[in-house]
Amino acid sequence: MLDTLRFRDFRLIWIATLLSTSSRWMEQVVGGWLVLQLTDSPLWLGIAMAFRTVGWIFGPFVGIAADRMDRRRLLILAQSVNILQSSLMLVLILSGKIQLWEILALAFVNSIVAAIDWPTRTLLMAELVDKPLLTNAMAFNRMAQDVTQIAGPLLGGSFIALFDFQGAYGLIVAINIASVVMIAVSKSPPVSMSTNDVSVWEDLKQGVGHIRKNRNAQGILWLAAVANFVGFTLAQTLLPIYVKDIYKTGPLGLGLLMTAMGVGALIASLAVASRRNMGDKGVVMMASFFSWPALLLLLSFSPWYAISLVILIAIGVVQSLTMTTTTSLLIGCVPEDMKGRVMGVRTFVITTLPLGNLMAGAGATVMGAQLTTVANGAIMGSIVLAIWLAYRQLGKMN
């Protein structure tokens, strides 16, 4: 289980991932609660969450950069911008005059940073270990996100309660600085990069052309798109509304709900990391994608906070399994010189999340969070079934 951690530079990047994703989860809780406090509007919350993800539209170009540039330096650049963004947010909060448009603008900057960070970090971690340990490395990568899904929301909710928004953002800035330091002291091995004598558009055309020929990659990308469209909107847009209108438990209650998802995700990541060779990844991936919408429907019928915590643990399990298996299978089914561009397209499909957040915010405004969750579960289940029928080979991938 711990084989991957034998690699020094993987350990450093993994620790940096723990730090940066803690910061991101904190910002999601703190920023979402700040928008609700300023506007008292589920629709504006959905819009704010959309701004936090709309930058993923640049994913294909990020993928080209990841194939052409030193990935470690690209990651340092992204995290340095993140420090500036969170520092400016702290200054605006301390001024006592922060406005909604400023939150939206900085959320957009944050989304661009995330669009650069995620595929670059994933590819960097993959190249820092031996190939037989790829799935283990991706499980540890996911584990870092899952651990911080426990700690980040809890820290965010706690620091708002104890030190208000300025205390929470002060901690976010400090964590971002520590993350950059860890990346800076690491080293990355030389890897085969795409030649620079080809235009950016030609590079992009080659990446899309490869995906059109690779049905395994196509199916995985469609699954990732539907997960972001209606799956992840629960944590980003709907849970704060559940807390405010149904459970009435405040920011700490929101932090605990998101922490419950993190607990489930961590359980799943530990299970995957403990297996040296997970030969049934395709089966696990499809089973998880079918379980996710069913659990969303179950949550929508739960008016009790304690039972919802248990359901959210289960949702965390299936979310982690889907993300670990889709990432490792996608990286494993494309050639080395195409990995960056394909991961760039994988990043681009996350642009379905802003649309999903907008729809979730509008739906919650019109018919409430619970009925919106029912609709999301039904939509997700139907689309996953259609994808499985079109790409039956996905369940057989290893």
C-alpha cells in the first residue's frame, strides 16, 4: 500500500497536494457561506460556484502546455497565482467593504488556477513513480483530496465560527504558501515532451483526433462530463442550501456534512491504494457511476441531519471510486506523448459543472434543494445508462 511513498519527489508533491486541496475545500465552504450571507440567494450561490469552475474551459490549452513545458514549473506558477488571489480576498474582507462582484471575479481567477493545477499535478505525480504503481499513485493522489475533504470543510466552518471570515482566509493564504514551498523543493524527471515546431492548433487537433479514434477514452470522458454536470453540484451548490433551509445548523454543520463525504472518499481511496493490481477497475467504475445517482435520490428524501451524514459518507465512497478509476484508466489508455492533451480535454469536460451549478441554483430557487436533488439523480442515472449501452467495453477495462 505504501510503495508509492518510497519516491521522495512523489512524497513532496503529495504533501503539496494535501495543502493545496485543503485550501480549496476551505475556500469552497468559506466563499459559499460568504455569498449566502451577502445575498441570501440560492441562485447567486449557484452563480458564484459556476464562477469557481468556469475557467476549466481552458483545459485543452492547459493540456498542450503540460505536454510542452516542465510540469513542475507550470504547477509552481499556478500555485503562485493562487497565493495572490487568496491574499487579495483576505485584504478585501479586512477592509469590510467586499462586494459580490469582487468575490465572483476572484472565483474566476481561482477557476483558471484549478484548470492549470489539476491535470498538471496529476500527470506530474504519474511520472514520479514506476508504471506498475500508476493506479496506486492515482489512489494516493485522490486520497490527498479525500483527506482534505475531511479537514478542509471542518477547518473552514470552524474558523468562520471562531475567527470570522478574515481568520479563515488568513489560514488559506498560509496553506497556499506552504504548498508552493513543497513543490519548489521537489524535482521532476525528464519526460518526452511534444515538439514545439507544431502549432498550438495542430497540437489541439492531434489530441482531439486521438480521442475520436479511442473509444475507451471517449466513454470515460462522457462519464466525467455527467459526473460534473449533475453529481458534484450537490457539494458545491445544494448542501449549503440544505444546511440553511432544512437542517438549520450553520457553517459548522455545513463543514460536518462535507467532512462526511470526505470520510467516505478516504475509505474508498485507502481500499484502492491497498491493492497493488486492481484488475477490475472497469467494473468498479461502472458500479460506482450507477450507485451515485441512487444515493442522490436517497439523500433527497432524508429530512434528518444524522441520517444525511451517513448517506453522504456513501456518496463520498462512490465519488472517490469514480474519480480514481476514471483517471487511472484514462491515463493508461493513451500514449505517452498524448497524455497532456487528453488530460486537457478531461479538464475541459469539467466545464459542465458551471452549467450544473447554475441549474442547481435556479432549481433550488424555484422548487427547493430536495426536488432539485431528485432531478439531478434522475438525469445522472439516465445518462450513465445511455453511456454504458453505447460503450459496453468500459466495464471490461483493466
